[in-house]
Amino acid sequence: MKYNEIAVLFKALCDENRVKIMELLKNGEKCACILLEELQISQSTLSHHMKILSESEIVIARKDGKWTHYSINEHKINEANAYLMTYLTTKKDKDCSCK
């Protein structure tokens, strides 16, 4: 992943409502109507959050008639996880002379 993609992805998760949306989607695809009901937010607020999540590619949108169904993009979650794992495998620079 490029640095700008990583920033967009993690920025998308920097909002409580978007984290709640991800929590609701972790068990599978949900219709926007279900998300609205569960979150008790307005249609325009949901649209705003879903636009950010969709543009970050962490969520996939699928139209079905007048409703949109959303699901988690597993590929993007795996990419984010792989990126975060690099922080656990990076070794300290032993050649640093600053103390």
C-alpha cells in the first residue's frame, strides 16, 4: 500500500460512527436501512460516512433497487493488517549512536 492509501484508510476509521458501522458490517452485508435503524442517524449523515468508507475502499457498496447494501472489503482489511504487522516485526536500529 502507498502512504496516501494508508492515510486515507486509517482516516476513514477515525470517527466513532464509522467504527460503529464497521462493527455492524463485520457479521456480513447490511442494507443502509438496517444501518440507519441501528445507528439512529439521519440518511444524510449515513451517506456522508458511507462515502468516506467507500472511497477508502474499506467498504464495498452494492445497489439493489432504491437501497444500497454495504459489506467489508476483506482484501483492504488484509492489506491494513499486513501494514500494521510491519510495526511488530521491525527491529530497532542497533547502529544508532544517539543516547
